[in-house]
Amino acid sequence: MLLERFYNDWLAQASYLLACQETKRAIVVDPNRDIDRYIAAAAHAKLTIEYVTETHIHADFVSGARELAKKTGAKLLLSAEGGTDWQYQFAKSDGARLVRHGAQIDLGRVLIEVRHTPGHTPEHVCFIVTDRATSERPIGMFSGDFVFVGDVGRPDLLERAAKVHGTMDGMARSLFRSVRALSDLPDYLQIWPGHGAGSACGKDLGAMPSTTLGYERIANWAFQTDDEDAFVAEVLAGQPEPPRYFAIMKAVNRDGPQPTPDMTELPEIDLAAFERAIDSGAPVIDVRSAADFAAGHLPKTINLPTGTSFITWAGALLPYDRDIILLADDDKRLARARHGLSLIGLDRVTGWGGRALRTAWQSRHGKLQTVQQLDAKQLAKSKDRRVVDVRGASEWNEGHLSNAEHLFLGDLAARADTIPRDTPLAVHCAGGTRSAIAASLLQAQGFTNVANVAGGIKAWQDAGFPVERS
């Protein structure tokens, strides 16, 4: 048996290539849009990708399963579980094989059995793998968004992200039963999860790439209680706010994700094109570092640095129905940003600008806009600034500044009208990353006096200042 794991840091997402080394037949599980990685890995090992599948209809990235199956000629395997509301709309047109609980996929000496594991989503399935070259007992399970290292998949996304009201409690109870139903599987079973630490598909995922069912029975909170009501209360408590784009991804992946757009060279825009874009309300995204943006940027642009949280906040803040312009000072950062946007289907990138554009703007209009930086002591001395905390609700409840108001970054654009635009503001988060984005967003919306709190609430506490708890 051959197993290769592919991990995307932006998505905190794992996908897998599994093959029988005797027959050279392979299956890819939960591919994202980076399909060339799987094709190259299969070619390197002289494998034929015979099947492509996924554990469920994904909410956090555009699935690459449909595109990969078409490009390789592989058979697409999709879950038929979950009821009529959770069927893949493109399954028939693509000639996909629909699989249910108990179905088997034969790669030769490697056998895969489908197990329905509802809870995170109604149609969710896992794949239990047996390497018959060594044993007739199962060796591992592709657990998707069901069992993670230290956690289980959140059951509230249908209600909180996809707005299917009244589903959280029922999905949590399904998840409880799915966890309990693992009792027939051995402790030594390896668990190959679909996400790692940082994913919004759970609230406390571990960073280890894999685990065993026996270890999770010891260490994972979800295996520690037989009380269904207690499980439901715990799994629903403290879940992070789902990024806004999750609802769009659910629809895209259910109805039929389109092929990745051709990443041809983008045209560089001039000052006139930039000003037309700004006047039309098109999002112009500066992907430089927060420090570079703060030191000088074009007015009405939003700063989304290409760090680990780039995709999360791009999906939360950018529209899917508008053209997007990127601002960057080097080709590598530009390509990275464009690739990240494509992973979540933000494909309407139509142009870019860089140093030349800033120079042209300065020649015509004067100084660039800047973002003032405040440290904790300066914030403590500032009596006239309205303090805005853009962290999540659970972070706010754990501790916040006594004079702060809570406006979650994902909701900031929609709620900014509650604040007068000439009010001096100090924006903070945990360490300064999200607040830098928030400061740029507020400036782009016309706020004239915005400061970012460097180091966030951590720096505040390190300086010895108190916090309040809700």
C-alpha cells in the first residue's frame, strides 16, 4: 500500500493519494483545486488514478474532485447519503458512481469500505482502508471532517454558514451517534483527518498530521462522555464564527465546481484605471505586509497580507460578483495571492498595480495614506479614542478591555455605519494581524482617524493592564 498526504497551510486542509503498489491503481481523497500535485505524484510513482472521491460537500474550499476526475479519466465517487437536500447536483451528468454506507472500492490488494458518518454534514462519509497484502484487518480511516486530532467536526455550519435554520441540535446529535458507532473499530486504526490546526471546521484541532482511534479515545473530548445532551452542549459551545464564504462554497461544490481558471499574465493597470475601479466600488486589495501598507498606501484600498489567514479573510470580506484588482510589489507575492483566491473561487482578478501606480498617484495627489500604530501604553493614555475589538466572540468572552466594543472583523463592513466616521478609533485583536486588516477596511470606508494597536490584547496584558471577562 502507498499513501501520500498533501497539506495546504492556507486551508489547513489535507488530501490523500492512496494506491495498491502491486496493481498501481490509485484513488485521491478530498482533492482541492491544486490538481496538478496529485497528477505529478501519481506519475512519479507510476500509478493510474482510477478513482477520485471526497468525504463530503466541502464548505471551505473549491473541491478539485470533479476537475481531477475529468482531467485523468478517473471515476468520480460521491456520497449518496444525507437525503434529497444533500445530493450532488452534477453526479448524473458527470457519470459519477454514488456510494452508500457499506459500499466497497477495490484497488487490488487495497480495499476501501464506505462508512456513513453524519454530523458535520448529513452526507458525510469516511473511508476505512484495509491493506490485504499484510492483513485482512483495517489499517486506517480517511475521516474527513468527522474525527480530527483532539476534536470532531463542527455540526453548526449548516445553520450558521448555510443558513439552514434549526439544524444545529439535530446535527450535533447525529455526530454523537456517529462517534459512538466507532466502537466496532480497533484502537490501532490510524486516523487520517481532513484538517489540521487553524481550520474553521472545528474549534480545537491538533497540529499532528495523523492519530489513532485508540489515542483519540483517550485524549479527544468527544469520546469522553456517553451523555448525549452533554455532548451536544459541548460541541456547540465556543465554535468560531464561520467565514462568510462557506455558504458560497457549499453551493458551488454541491452544484458543480468549475475548472480552475487559466492563470495567464495579468495586465498592469495605470492610475486612470485604478481611479475608475475605486469610483465603481471594485475591491482593490493590497497584499503587501501590514507594516508596508501602514507606512504608505493608496486610499480606499484594503490590506490583506498573504499570510496564513489570507484565504479566511479574503473569503469573509471580498465579493464574488465583482472584479478584483491586486496591489503587490513583487511577482511572487502577486502570484501567491492570486492562487490563494482561486482556491476559494475568487476568480475574477482582472488586473494588478505596484510601485509605479503608487508613484503616479503621489505625483498627482501628494502623500500616501498611512495607518497610525499605538502600543499598549499609548492606548492606555489615550482618552478620546473609541476602542474596537475585532476578535471572535469566544475570545471576547475570555477577556477584553473594559472600554472596548466588540465588532467581529467578519461583520465589520456591515456594521461600520454604527460608528461616526470622524470618531478617533483604536482597533485591536489578539496580536495585531486582524486589526491591521480592520484598520484598512475602516479607512477604505471613509474613517479619517484610525489607529492600529500593535501587539493587540496580548501586548496590553503583557504591559500589566487588566481585562474584563464576560
